[in-house]
Amino acid sequence: MDKDVQRELGRFERRMGMLKKKGTVPDDLLKLIDFIYKKQLNSFALLKDVLDKGLDFPQTEDVLKGKPMLPRQNFPYDFDATQKLFSELLGFLQEQEGHLGQAAEIVTQDISNGELDLSEAYAKYLTGDDHFFRLYGEKTPTAPRTLNFLIQASITPSLVKTGYSISLLLPADQVWNTGHCPVCGSLPLISELKDKQGFRYVTCSFCQTRYRVPRMSCVFCQEDKKEKLEYFQVSEEPGFRVDVCKSCKMYIKTVDFREMDKQSIPAVDDLESLPLDVLARKQGYTRPTLSAWGF
């Protein structure tokens, strides 16, 4: 998510137009993503800066050894703006027919009668307690990730703002080789090859911080033996590939638009390349994070 909201909006609309023409993502899903991302951008523009600048952050040498600047469970966020965005997204889902609309009604009822506390749900998300969301998903079995989807989508703008503020305290040209985000300690979501040299950057699955990593190693376990690292791509998805590690059996999707008239937006890249997730799983590899949209 670019900090220049208007520029990001233009890039997003262009990518969505390309994705619609491609015809590989259902129209209903595109409509949902379009609404959510634009609402996230609107929310981002109005967020309060809630980061305590007086925090005692680790030194760079400690971060290089694996200590994050601020563990995700300690991330502050603008609760009022986040709750407002949640309500807007929930209202949109209620208008949808089928499973999503039904699940949204259940969430609405549980909030009204006190069975669902949003403060608790956000706290569970910050700590990465997926058991909480899986358990709640039993209430909405036809759309079990609905609550996680809403919580993640509504809190993400605030997390991005906090993550960006923290990232400014780190050296911009540093290559990180710890297997997790130097800002919050979460795993990477997707990677990208950039510049003529093909420098490799990954985007954090939690705070969306983009940081540089070694190109020829596993982004998760740091395996760097060539015989343990492979990648594959398919002609139907130009600009995308899947990097797999034979040691940890995990994979990450990689974007390479260097020879294409296309700009990377990690959340959209992740959506467009969903067929590659299916292929990777069929080959026995695992993705250790959820998608950019919480499912």
C-alpha cells in the first residue's frame, strides 16, 4: 500500500482493469476486492499516528540477528478508524447474496448481543491466534474465514501506517536474512524481483513492509544450496513464478514485471496468481501464511 493514496488508487484501478480483462477471477470477487481496497485507502488517509515515538527500539545489529523492531502483538493501531472501516466492510458483505451475506448477518448479530467483542478479535489477530478465528468459523461454516477476513481487512491500513513509521528507523539499503520481517517479525507474503540486477524484495504478510532479502536463498529457512532451491512458472501467468524449497517444503510466489508494462501491488499480485497456489500445493509444498485477503 503506497503512502501516496491518490497514486496508489490510480495504480490499483489500472491493475483491476487488467485483471477484469484477463477474466480469470470471478466478477463477484473482483467487486469485493475493489470495494475493500478503496475503502482501505480512504481509511489510511485519515488515520491517526498512534506509534509512541518514545519506544526503546532495538539496535540494527540486534535486528540483523533476528529481533524485530516491534513484535506484531505489540503493534498499536487506530481503533476508532479500524472499527469504522470494519462496519463499512461488514455492511457491504450484508448486501451480498449467498454465503457471505449470511455469514455477515451472523457476525452482526453476535456483535449486537455481545457474543463477539471486536477488541478481543483484534487482539487475537495481533497475536496470530488463528485458532480463535477457526473456532468462530464454525458459526459460519459456509464462509468460515469471514470474521478473519473482516478483522484483517479493517486493521491492515493502521498496521501499514505503523509499520512504515518503524521501517524509517532502519537502514534503507540493508539486506535482511532472518526469515521474517525486520519490523514486526512476521513471515513474508510474496516476493518481487526489481531493477536490472534482479534484487529480491519481499512484502510482510502482517505490516506490508517491503524489504530486501538475498535472491539465492529460501526466504523462510535461509537454505542456500542450489540443489535445494527450484522455481516453476506457467505460460498462462506471465510475470509470476513460484519459488520452492526442498528443505522446508515451503513456497513463495514471486513477481517479475521488469519486462512488462505492469506495476506490482502485492495484494493484487497475490489475488491474480491464485492458480499458482493450487499448483504448488499439488506438488507437496506449503504456504506458511494466509493470502493477502485472509483466506
